[in-house]
Amino acid sequence: MSHHASHITADVAGRLGQGMLMGHFALQDAMRTVKRAQRDDRHAVVRLADRLDEARADEAVALRRALDAEAALAEARREIRELHELLGRQNRLIAGFREICGV
């Protein structure tokens, strides 16, 4: 092999090695980016699951408050009915008293 051919072969081998090294670094960088994206996605899923748990807890609290409010409303309605009945009795007693007194 002539000196010139040796020089070209060495140059080509060097450039090929350089290209392969750059390709290797590019592949490593791409894999690092993919792994980072996967990690970020896992963190996003965990954050979403946490938010869902919080929403479910908030829903349970809201449901408990709604049930308490329904119970309070039912009690208030019962008291109103009772007071209405008492008022009707009182009005009947007053009417009877007026009749007795002749008023």
C-alpha cells in the first residue's frame, strides 16, 4: 500500500470512528431523554393519582355535609309541622275561649 493510500485509509478510519462515536453519544442522549420523559410521565401519573385521591376525599366530605344538611332540613320540616299543629290547636282554643266568653 502506498503512503498516500495508507494516509487515506487512516483518515477514513478516523472519520468512521468519529462518526460512530458521535452516533453513540447521540443514541445515549436520546435514551437519556426517553428515560427522563418516562420518569416525568410516571411523576405526572403519581401527581394525578394524588389529585384524584384528594378529589375523592373532598367528595366524601361534601357528601357527608349534604347528608347532614338533609337531616337538618328534615328535622326543621318536622319542627315546622309540629309548630303549625300547635298553632292550629292554639287558634282553636282561642276560638273556643272567645265563644265561651261571648267575644
